[in-house]
Amino acid sequence: MSHLVHRSLRQDPPLAIRGEGIHLYDQDGRAIIDGSGGAAVACLGHGHPKVIAAIKAQLDQLAYAHTALFSCESAERLADVLVEHAPGGLTHAYFCSSGSEGNEAALKMARQYFLEIGQPQRTRFIARRQSYHGNTLGALSAGGNAMRRAPYQPLLSPAFSHVSPCYPYRDRRDEESEAQYVARLLEELEAEFERLGPETVIGFVAETVVGATLGCATALPGYFEGVRAICDRHGALLILDEVMSGMGRCGTLHAWEQEGIGPDIQIIAKGLGGGYQPIGGILVHGRVIEGLAAGSGAFMHGHTYQAHPVACAAALAVQEVIAEERLLDNVRAMGALLEQRLTERFGNHRHIGDIRGRGLFWAVEFVRDRATKQVFDPALKLNERVKQEAYRRGLACYPMGGTIDGRQGDHAILAPPYIVTAAQVDTIIDRFGEAVEAALASCG
């Protein structure tokens, strides 16, 4: 057994030896299609020469400089690329090393903003059930992933409360239209503001498209417009977590661009650096920065490796490749093809209850009975069986259990790199389809 603490302490995972394009190669020399980009991370695939060259060039020039003393060119240029044109009013960027760190920074900045503008009574956040914002204690407190929260519940902050997600497949009532369902969700959010006292709420935290916990759940039309209006009416901030769904994954650079609104703080990570270096961060609206600047004049938060020169150089190169190679066009085109192929393969499948997603970010939810939406016994670990069967066929996908409530429900995500071709999409669906059938057969 390995001396490394792996995700499972009972079985060592296979070794990944190298990566090229959309493929990873294991210790046996097998080529595995990275059909989920790891955890929707490897947006450019593996081994892109421009990104590798940028990392090497940065190492030759400067590996590290502490931000208490210095800035660095790669961080400054990355910030310029992301917010120089002030998308949605976002004017500043802060870079750290992960999505969890990004969420922590967002929560702290939001609290500090209200201290700086003379509203210290704002101490509460509202978030959503079956969401995920990271594994550090603050981010886990904000998140609504019941399975991951459970062991650490005594340590989690009481400053967070949770409302329902926008999950029409299971939560919209038969007699409700989509608009009526959205109205009910917004009424629930409004009621939570009122219960807490609107003047005590710092902000509402949500994944623009819910990632691994709920499986690529997109909001219905009008939902985020209504959320934005509620936050504005009560003077609270809207904090959008786009760690998984952002930086092009859903077909636009920011997923919120498709919702008709913009956030006050946005968290980014996975598609920012594409896995070439650990990096995450937040993009911040000008009015929030103005509040801090007019008050103490500093963000009272920091990390040793924030705005790391090599990580920022890698992320800058990734963003340049996305723009130069017009990869968002490919995300939209191949995303439409992926949706089509999933629908053709599973649209009438008796054990697939829902197919949902956007861009190159899609999930299928498994059910024992399509008509009743009955789930498989969690003890069967269907999602894990799908993962193993897919790997045997040369495909990596991203499964998850506990879709509904942290215990019940199974889904699997496909989120291939932005460089994926039509032929590769077909291969992914063929292998995934075979894996699903084999996993279902093994459940009896």
C-alpha cells in the first residue's frame, strides 16, 4: 500500500504517467479519455505546449515573491485579462490556490465590506441545500452538501442558513409551471431574509450552475434575475460560485452571462488554470473595492501563495489559448453535440431520469424507475460502479452519490476538455453508454 493518504485508504488508485490532449495514460500504458477533465478542471486537456512554455519561462524568471512586499508581472497581466474591461462591473481580481480558498476569501471580503461601510450588524449568509463551495470549514459551512457536512457539523458556523436549490426535476410540483416554481423558490428566499432580519444578511451564495453535488443543475429562466432583485432590495451581496461552471465551461466565459445578471463577487478556479497549476480566486465588483478602499484601505486576509507567479503565468497562458483558439465556439458546438448524443442514447432509457447541463458540462441522473423517479439503493453505489465500468472501457467520468439529500440518488458528469472533437464526443458516449449498461446489469 502507498504511504500517500489517498481518497481511499483501502485501495490505491492507478498511476497516471502522462497526459496528451484529451487522454491520460496509466502505468500499464492504457489511454484513458479524460471525459470529465478530472473534476471539470482540464479545460485544455493535457500537455498544451504554450502553457508548458509559459510555466518554464516564468520559472526561469521568477518562481516566488511574497505579496506583502512585491507584485509580479504574471499576476498583474492575468488580472488585466480578466477584469480590465470590467465585465458586469467586476473590476478587481484576487488570486489564491484553490476554489475552497476562493470561497473563503469571498466570504471574508463580503463581511469586511459591510464593516467598512458601517453595517456591522450584517453577520449572516444564505446559501442553498445540495450545493458545494469547498472543503475548508468556512466554505463547507456555506455549502449544502449534506454528505460532506455531516462529519464536521459540530465545527460548522451557525452564520449560514440554507434554502432550496433550483432542482425542477425533483422539486417542481406536477401542477406548477416553471414560472410558478421559480416564484415559489423566490418566495422561500424572501421569507428567509425576513426570518433572519434583512438588515443582518451579508449575502446570498450560490453556484450559477450547480456542480458535482447536484449534477450540472441549471437554473430556470427568471430565477437569478429574481435572486438579484431580492439581494438588491435588502442591500445584500450576490456571491456566485463558478469554480466548476465558470471560465468557459458553460459556453460563455462566465456562466452568469447567460442569466441576465452579474454578481458582486464571483469565485473562479478550475477552468482558470486548467490544472496546469493550483490556482483559484475571486473577481470583485468595483463598489465592493471602493468600500474597502474608503475604509481601512486593505483586505484583511491573505495567503503565503496568493498570486503565485508560476500559477498566474499558467492561468494567463490558459486564458490566452482559450481566446486565441476560439475555444468557446467549440464549447458551444461540442456542447450541443454532447447534449444531442446523450439524448439519443438515454432520452428514453428506463433508468435515466434526467439529462441536464450546459456547454460542456452535462450530467445524467439514474433512477430505478423512470415513472416514479425511485432511486437505487445507496448501498449499491451505482455511481461508483459506473465509474469503474467506464474506466475499464478507457473513459474517466465524474460520478457522485447522494444527489437528492446527501444519501439518496446517483448521477454521473461528463465535462470533456474544450478541445474535444465531434469524433471524440461520439467515442465518449459509446463508452459511457456501455459502462452504464454494465453497471446497471451488476445491480440486478
